[in-house]
Amino acid sequence: MGLVDRIRNENRERVFKELLGKKYSELKNFDILYNTMEEFLLIDIKRLVIEGNINKAEDTLFSYIEKNKDINVMFIAGEFYTMLMDMSDEELKRNDFSREEINAGLEEIRKIFNAKILTL
């Protein structure tokens, strides 16, 4: 399973349905094998979220995506946005983020990875 725990809940399902569309139902599980750099990226993003640096975490994610559009990075983005969906509106506001920004980020990720999703 890798170094990083997997988040399994309704928000996670909702996020991945948004990202993958019809392809979501074709996936049997989400035991993705990340390479070492991807593991570190996910750990770093989770750390930043826990510390309340959501905007920096999102910037880190998109910066990595600019250099590497491997499909695994889309799954990392899904994990990131799932963490945010699990937060209350108050927590998001306290950390200078909003549900609208979550939805916009998901839409951007979906657009970036659309061609790769179609070939899953």
C-alpha cells in the first residue's frame, strides 16, 4: 500500500467521481502504487494542510503537476481535495480557503488530466 495511509469515506468517493466521471465505476480499488517522489509529495501536502497552509499545499500540488502529469498525480490531487472536503466550513475559512476553491481546483485537475482519464 505504500507509506501513506488511504482515506476511505464518502467525500473521497465524491472527489474521485468528480475527477474520473464514468471511468470511476471501472476502478475496483484505489491501491495506487506511488513512486518515492509521489509519496513525498503527498506527505508534504498533507503536512501543509494539517499545519493550516492549504493555499501553499495547493500551490505545491499544481507546481508538481506542471512538471509531471502522470496519472498518479491526479490521484494525489484527489487525496488532497478529499482532505479539504472533510474539513468544516469554519476550518476552511480559518485557513483562508473555501468550498468554491475546492470545486474550482477539482475542475482544474479534471481538465488537466481529461485525456489521461479517457485512456484508463
